[in-house]
Amino acid sequence: MEVIVPADEEEDARAGTSARVTTFTPASLRELIDPVRALGEVVVDRLQALGLERAHIGCELAAQMQPASYLSMNLHHGALRTLWQKELPCIVASGADALLATASARKTGDELGKLRLGCEIAGLAYRSSVNAIYPGATEQTVAGAILQEYRNALQGKPVRREEAYFFCMSGPNASHADAAYARTRHRTIESGDVVMVHCNSATDGMWSDITRTFVVGEESTAYKKVKAAVTSATHAALEVIRPGALGKEVDRAAREVMEQAGYGGNFTHATGHGVGFAAANPNGLPRIHPCSEDRLEEGMTFNIEPAAYFKNEWGYRRCDVVAVTADGAEVLTPF
Amino acid sequence: MEVIVPADEEEDARAGTSARVTTFTPASLRELIDPVRALGEVVVDRLQALGLERAHIGCELAAQMQPASYLSMNLHHGALRTLWQKELPCIVASGADALLATASARKTGDELGKLRLGCEIAGLAYRSSVNAIYPGATEQTVAGAILQEYRNALQGKPVRREEAYFFCMSGPNASHADAAYARTRHRTIESGDVVMVHCNSATDGMWSDITRTFVVGEESTAYKKVKAAVTSATHAALEVIRPGALGKEVDRAAREVMEQAGYGGNFTHATGHGVGFAAANPNGLPRIHPCSEDRLEEGMTFNIEPAAYFKNEWGYRRCDVVAVTADGAEVLTPF
């Protein structure tokens, strides 16, 4: 395999598994360079070197969820394709979206190892929750303290590149945690509050997706009942996971428990979705959704996140990362 | 103006300045929804409501730097356009990239206020550097501690939505801080180290771009000399900034100081680039680059970041955010 990367990323690219690394320089003091043109020239060179008379090149043409690689991302839209097609009209861009989505749903042993390590480090960070969450703390300080613990836990671990996001949603804010994105606010935590801590972290490109819920002080009867239902729903889902099972069967197992406990209407989202290359993609394969015909295969990784949301009051979610094994499921977040 | 947003973002959209907010629902338990189709249907509806017989719609078609709005971003590529063009072939997508880039280079008073506030909060966080940086601390703990201080400083400030990234690069790592992206590593800080702390933070969508450099212990003669040159280069650039000045004139003023001090070869990047809507876009308008003919206008915001990098040894950068006023420059980072 060959990758073409900006010169500043050469070191990381060489640490990867690509056989050949080609670089380009997107900036210079001597001229104002168009970064797409700088990349395009190298792409055209490499394509010409292949000596193709006619070819289809698989491209990502459809919409997709892309994890943020940095605080700012250089998006090409169609500019790169337009440029190369002008130079090499015999080469056609074909959508390879479905192919790539399917291929990336199953993880190699190396990828699984990175995800397992990432989950383990997140688990160490979650241990600090007991100290970080107290009456008078704010969601911001809780999320910050656990993130700092995550950074501490990273020390000495074999991780070249990491990113981590911890979110804290407390009291009524946790009841809205079924929204498309998690969000830490300034709310001050009070005694008796239910507090959700959500984590998306990446270790060398493999993203985790984890939630744990805590209570400040005594667990109420309602809290205990919901917690028991969610725990049972997770176990029910795990029982069904094995190669050949369908996404909707796993969803059904978890949802049935929640419905029987009286929380069917509070479990407002799917039981899970693929995790790994894409951080927090609700349409990642395999989809663990009531309508999903996605068939589980060994090496697939996804989350199991049964939950109950009581609008404007509180919410409870437990989100685990699991991998499909030869005959069942491995929980990568056993904490 | 009208915006079309996912239902989960309605509250934020209504807090903005758009006259009309239309929402769409990208997920459901009853079916597996294609989010582009969900959005596309609303877009087609709204376009049909305009009763146009023929139209050109300005779109972002070229490459661009996009700030990360969350840990994962839903990128449409061309999918949305393809969908609407099938339904409404009379409506043509035209590239509006240059128009939007030019319009967003000048900030309104409201936007400038948000950026000023963001810089002020970052300044409060930088105050904690003196406590966060000490021999034995790691780059990770330094960046984490200052980020936590930033979160504390945010409390009570009129900011609806914030994001903040602090990076720490120490010793030889600071000598590579001219790369396309900043990166906090695990290096342990030693006595005598030069330590660079870089910040990109967003307050309600307006991004700052700030760097300060510190030394652990005594300032060496070499350090004092570089610091003096960079400080003079900043002042020289500020002297030139006013409506009508060209980007290359501002760059020249700063670069001349660095060259005369003997650091011309160590100042490896442009003096600055537009900041505000795009976090860390080296091609943001106005470009403060040796070849830039971009003409400054009142309300434009950019950074001024003279620096000297001594490869594999150390580096010094001071990056300020400035706004063009009626007759000069306002420094938004006067700390």
C-alpha cells in the first residue's frame, strides 16, 4: 500500500503499515501554494507512474462521518478529483464508500489491540470519577479532571498519537444525552444528582465510545431500578452476539428487557453502532438498530448502549465497547 | 437568513442571528435513515417553496479548512448536491468559495466581540502557566493544567458554546512547532527548557490562535536575544497594519527585523493568516505572507506570529491575534 501525506506527517506515516510513503509540501515562503494543487501534482505523478490506459479509482463520494483529526481539517470536497480528472481523463472516480465501510467494520488483530488498549486507559481514567464528582463541582471541572487522569494513565503506554474527549452531563442535562452530540455545560453538581460521563478517545486512530453513570450520594429506588434494567439489557445483548447474528436481534434482546422493565419509551436510540475508525458514527457498521439486517462477523467492533432518558429530569446510560469473537462477544470495557 | 439544522441543534440555532430555523431529523427507531436524504428532503422542500424557475446556488465546492465542530463530523462531500440536483435540475450549484472567504475575513462588531472575549479568557488561562510549568511536569500535564484553568476562567462568561485546545511543546519539540499542526507529547520538562504553549479556542464559533513561550529557570543569552527580536518583529508588524496595507508589507516589516537580528533562516513560516471562523487555516484571508497582495480592511482579524526555530534544539514563537481598526491595529491578546 502507498500513502501520500503532507511532509509534516511523514514520521507518523512511516510508523504505520504502508509499504510506500510519498510526501508533498503544502506551504512555502517563496509562493502562495494551493494545497490541493500541491497534493494533486503528486497524485497525478503517481497515477502516471502506474502506466494505466484506463482505470476506475475507488473514492469516498458519499456522505460519511469523519473523526476530527485535529482542531481544523483540510477538506478537499471534490477539488482533488476535479484536478486529477483534468490531467488524466481516462481515470474514472467510482464510489467505494460501501466497500470501505464494510471492510473497516471488521478489525485486524492489530487494530483490535489498539482499541483494547484505548478502552483500558479510559477505564483507568474512569476510576478517578469517584474523586472528581462531588456537590459543588461543575460539569466542566469533572470532565477536565477525568481527562487529566486519562492523560496521566497514558504515560508510558505504547501510543504514538492520542486524542480524548470526556463529557459530563448532570441532572436534567443527562436526560438530553440522547442527542446527536454530547456536551459539557457549566452546571454545578448537587447532592443526589445523577451524573453521566461520556468518553470518545482514540489511540493511534482507533476510537472508543464509552459511558458510565454515577450518582452523588445515595442511590434512589428509581435509580436502582433503571440501573438494574440497563445492566440486564447489556447482558441480554451480549448473550445474542456471535458471528451470524443480525444487528436487529441484538437490539431486540436489549430493548425487550427495557420494555419489560417499563422503560421502552425512555430508550430513545438504537442499542449500538460500529465503533473503531469513526468516532461516534450512529450509522457505523454493524448497526445495532431495530431495523438492521447487518450480520455480525468475527472482528467487528461496536458499542452496546442501553439507556433510559427522563426528559428534563435525569438519564442513565451504560455504553460498552464489544468485539465479536469466534463464538460470542469480548467486552473491551470490563469496568 | 435561514438555516437548516438537525433537530438536536435547534436551541443553538435559535440563539443565533438567523431569521428562520428549519430542522430535520437524521435518526429514528422506526427506520434506518440516510442522514443526507433526511436533510435533502427539507432542502428540496425549501427550494421548491421559493418557486424558482431557474437559479444558481452558491456552494462551497473548493477545498477548505473547516474547524472541527465535534469529535466527529458528518461530511456531505457532494451527496447533498447530487440529491437536490436530481429533484430540481433547474438549480445549478455554483462555487461561492471566494465570495464566502472574502466576506468572512471582515468581522462584524458582534463577531469581533466574541473573539475579543475568547482571547481574554485564554489570557486568564495563560496566567496559570507559571504554576503549571516546572521541572518534572510533562507536556501533557502542562497542557491539561492550562486547559483546566481555561475552563475555570469560562465560568460565568457569556459563552454558549466553547471549544479549547492547548498544546505544550518543550525543548527540541518546540523547534518543530512550525509544522502544520501542534502536538503535545509525553516529554518531561527539565530545568532550562524552553516551553511553548499554543492555544486555539473558540467562543461561540470564533476561533483564537495564540502562542506564548516560557523558559524554566534562567533565561539564557541566546533566549533573551531571540525574545527581543520576536518582540521587535511584532511591534514592527503592528506599525504597518492599517486599512489599505498589503499582507506582504506586514510580513516584510516583521521579517526584516528577524533577518537583521540574524534569524531570517529560522523564521520558516509566514508572519500570519486570517483567524476567526477557521481555526488554524494558513490560507485564511488576509494572508500575511511574503507574496500576499491581500489588502487589509477594517474589521479583518488575523494573527501575527514571528518565531525562530532551531531544529532539534529549541524554538520561540509569540502569536497574537489582531484586528484592523479604522487607522491601525487592535491587539486582542495584550498579555
